[in-house]
Amino acid sequence: MARLELEGVSKAYGSVAAVTDVDLLVRDNEFFCIFGPPSCGKTTLLKLWLGLRQPDRGRVLIDGRDMAGVLPGERDLAMVFQNLALFPHMSARENIAFPLRERGAPAAEIERRVADAASRLHITPLLHKSPGQLSGGERQRVAIGRTLVRDPRAFLMDEPIAALDARLREEMRVELKRLQRELRHTLVYVTHDQEEAMSIADRMAIMREGRIVQTGTPDEIYNAPLDRYVATLVGSPPMNVVAGRLSGGSFRDAEGRIALALGADCPDGPVDLGVRPEDLQLIAGEACAEDIHGEVQVIEPLGAFTIVDVAVGRTLLRIDAPGQPDLSLDQPVALRVRPGAGHLFNADDGRTIWPHR
Amino acid sequence: MSSIDLIGLGKSFNAVTAVKDLTLSVRDKEFIALLGPSGCGKTTTMNMIAGIETPSTGEIRFNGTDISRIAPNRRNIGFVFQNYAIFTHLSVFENLAFALRVRRLARREVDRRVGEIAALMQLSDRLDWPSARLSVNEMQKLAIGRSAIAEPAIFLLDEPLSNVDAAFRVFMRAELKRIQRTLQQTMVYVTHDQTEAMSLADRIAVLDRGLLQQFDTPAAVYNRPRNTFVARFMGSPAMNLLEGDLVGLNGGTVFDAGARGRLLLDRAEAERLVNGRAPRRILLGVRPEDIRLADPGGAGEGLTLPINFIEPIGPRTILHLGDSAAELKVVTGKGAPYRIGEAVRLVMPLERRRYFDPTSGLAVDTGVLETHVGRSGRHGQA
């Protein structure tokens, strides 16, 4: 139940700029992800809201109120850490009650608040158990319960599930999203895992070297990236990027092996073509003039789909083919770009020039 | 270049059995993955192959010769660990050259081989760098290159990609495949990540609690899991397992999933189940990507369930169906036009269904998939 804002915020540690000119608005009840590669400034944004760092420039606002001079403890934000930081020798009930006891709350109030938090998190039957007896998802709920009893305005989470193994991460991210929907709290979530961000965020911000380069829904970010950086950062395997020239709306790479009549209404000149791996189809049947011919270099069968690296001259195209196609190494194959797919980027600065937004 | 035979291999630490009666053979130049959750015995197995642990029972043979009594440094093994083990005070060049210098190779030869391996690992422009300056990702490439240069007969890799970031892991998976193609060494790769095992290995040994569950090609382990452990462990999301009863109805057989609906079985399928001694209470297994969705009002039978959660993950969308107690997952394409709360009818193609005994967890042999997998040319659909 909070709106979190940053207005023209910059922060440097010594001579190193951590974040630069950040404007960001996290809306009430939103599940908001901040995504970017390691050390791009994601965690610093959380610390600025929490009050653990002071901005060099700009304003930090919570529900429209400037937080300058407001102590961290008075900001009513809950932070959930990567390792959950539960006390292993205490029961779930004692863990949840801990912050209230520290504050010297009366016993009746502690009991009421713990019971209330436990019922909202559906962990009432687990309160007598110790963290060691709980599953990963249950432990996460207890950790959230411990912050919930303080009635925070918003949750901030820094890579809360990054240390878990792959299967558990998949379950936990769904669990977390469900929980956020039930609790109806604003949640800001920092991650370097693009699939995690894509799957749980209502909206997300992409960071690069301390700046925010794009903000939008996962759908907007994936389908309408503002530049080549964003385009190649979300999606796995990353979007294929091929350098070439645009002439009369058609793309052609330097070797003349990839030629596509895109009908792009952009000026002629050097461009980068971007095509997502799932937008390249293996063609078994009839050939068409625009088919791209190459040889299979690497096959990665993943069961539900198969990633295939195809060498097209000196260019390597990575495709994401459904199912388990029957392919062998060095086999010649034909590829086709799915109609309507394809992005064009300015060859110099990487800005998206087509399709227009 | 070497084959590896593990024969009745076991290892106990006091009262704890880490590996039990493990028998498997790795062919010369084969890439196998030891896959399982933490505590399954995969690292203990690798340590026994390396000679770091002594087996409690059984035997290890390289090229048919028992090497159980041979010291680790005489086994001609290359080892890549999770935490690199790079000499950070040495340059990239010196790290790569280390194994060759130990063997007192001529300088020209050292230069030549370091040059080759650096090119293969894409580290050619980093050779003068102090290795401490490398990124985490480059460190891992250096660690692999440093072991590869000694041209060991057997290459052991222990979770080499678990510390690198997600994007680099995907990149490095393909690189490792390329490197293995060039080096032609026998490789044993330990991982808890089924994606890595699927994409890299010629064959996968799935382990759970010290016991070998299945040892087969990635396609076979994925398409024909021998038990529910393998069915659940492989795939992302995992295989759906739906409990129901096989009951006779109007002369045919149906899979009855109670309130979720019924599935009429094909006559031949029902016969095979009977021949495979299927119990009445049974688990129906179907992969999330093999379920097609149809309009609930449409013709034909099937299970009808409401959508309770939608996860877009870029190229695909994961739909969560049903109540949380018996949730099913379905994978569809991107931008799937579904809403939470909407009910959908599930169509499960006959040849993609598996059945398991809920008591033993073992697959009930229906013989269907064995014939299907041979003609897996499914890339036309998209």
C-alpha cells in the first residue's frame, strides 16, 4: 500500500557513480522488478528507499512524501534478504514475533498480530515448527510473516531466491507472486535473472551502468525493446543480432546470405537486424527465396524445445525449435524468419528504429 | 581417451551410504552427466573416479584396467571445479602453460599449445593479463582451458557453471559442446541442473539418494522416464502426474480423474496397460508442452480445468491449471490468449502419455513411446 518514487536521483561511492539521474515510479500494489546485470546499481536503488544510503542529488519519495531526514526505521518498509535470515533455533511463531518482542509490544498484541500474519500467509498450522522442518516456500512465508507483523507499507526484496536450485526457484517465484496478489502490498524485487523478472513482474525497469534504460510491462520490454541492449538482455538464448544494410526497406547482411524484404520505412544505411531464436523456423518442406541457408553447429535438446546453433557464413544464428527435431551436426538446414518478427537497430547507438513504437 | 567402467561401486561415510551398488559404463570419448539433487551421490561418484575418495565396495576400470589402487595424479584426469582453482598471481598465459611446464615441454611447444587452447577458449587477447583481472565468466573459461591443455584421458567437471550468471551459463553450455567436439575427450559432468545435463550429455545418469535411477540418452530419459522420480526431475516445468482410476465404461476403459473429468482410452492403449499389469489406481504422466488446449464446450472428451495462474517467460507461456492440490502445468506459445479463471479442456495425445504405478513409482510399460521416439521429426509444427 505504497507508492515509491525516485526523482532525478544520483548516488556515487567515492568517484564511482552507482546510479545516475534515475526517475522511477513504483505504483501502489504493484509487483515491480528491477532487472540488470551484476553491479548495475539495482541494489543501490533499494538502499535509497530504505534510507541506508542518502542520494547525492534528487529526491526519494514514499507516498509522495520526501524522505530526506527520515530515519530508516521510520520509513515502514520491509526488507527480505537473499538468505531469509531466520533464526534456526526458534519456531516459526517465535521468528515472526521477534520484531514485536524487540520493540517491547504487549503479549496480547504480539499474539494477535502473529495470528493475523500467519492466517494471511496460510501458515497457521506450521507455527510450532522450526525453520529446519519447513520447505523452502514455507520458510519464505515465515520470513515474510516476520516483516508483515510490523505492518510495512511495501516489501523490498534483493534476489530473494537466487541461491536456491533451479526447480525450487521456479516454484518459489510463482508462490511469491501469488502471495503478493493476496497481500496486496507494493513489492519491489531486484533480480539479475531475466526469466524471473519476466514471469513475475507487473512492470519492470531495465538498468545499465546505473541508469534506467527502459520501464514497462514484461510484454512491452520483450516485444518492443527501446534498444539493442534491452533486446539482447531479456530472452534466453538472447536475440540474434546481425550487422548489415537497409536499402529500400530490405535488409541484407555483409556476406549477402541473409536478405529480408522487411518493408521497413526507414532511411537506407547500416543497421543491425535482431531476430529472437523462437522467431526463426526450421523449414523442412518447400523453399522460398528469403530462406536462410546454413549448417547445424550445436544441438542442445532440452526436451520441450531444442536450441540449435546454425552457422550462416561467418554469422551464428541461434534458434529455439519446438520439440525434438531430428537433426545432426553439420547438416545443411534452411531457416525462415517468422512473418512480423524482426527488429532493426541503429548500427551506431543501438536505438530501435523499426518497428516504430 | 579412455572408457570408464564402474562396477558395483559403493561408498559409505560411517553410517551414511552416499553411493550404493552403482554399475555403469562410459564409452571412450563419451560425454556423460551425473545428475541429481544435492545428496544424491553424484559428487562422491566423481571423487571416486578422480581418486579423491576410496570406494567402500566395487571397482573402477579405465580402458578395462582396475585403477582403484592408483594414485589420483597418475590417473591422467583433468578436473574442473565450481570454484575455478586459478593461480591468481600468475598471468593467463602462465596458468594455461602450467601443466606443460610441469612436464618440461620445449618453449616453442608451450607457446604453440597455449596459443591453440587460448583461441579455443576465446582468451587470445587476454594472455598477458594477470588472471585476477578476469571476469568470473572468463575465469571459468580459463579453468577449463587449463585442464584441457594437459590433454587428459578423462575430463571431470564438477558443477562448472553453477557460479556464473544465467546468461553466461546458456552461452557456455554451447561453448562446452563445441570444445568437447574439438578435444574428443571422455567427459564426466556433475550437475544438479537438468537443463545442463539434457543439453550437453550423450547420456545422463540420474541419481537419487545414492541409487542409479536411469542411465540413458537425454531423449530417452525425457520421453521415457523409468519412474516418477525421473519424470519429476527432468523437464522444466516437470512432467504432470495426475492420479485417477482405470475403470470400465460401456465396454471401453476410461481414466477417471474424479471431478476433473474423464479421459477415454484408446482400445489398444487399454490393452497394453492391462498387459503391462497396470493397477486400477494409476498416475497419468504427460509433459506440459504435449498438452493441447481446446474449448471446454467443444466436441470430444477430455479433462476440463480452470486456469489459476499465467507465467509469461518470453518465447513460451506457462499456464497453471486446477486447484493447488493437484495442479497441472501446460506450456503454450508466447502471447497465449488466456485469462485467469477461464476453464480449458485438455487434450493429451495418446503417444505422449505415460502411466506409473502410484505405489512403486515405476512406469507401467505400454510400449507406445518406444515406437514413437524413433521418428521424432516434430520441427514442422510451430
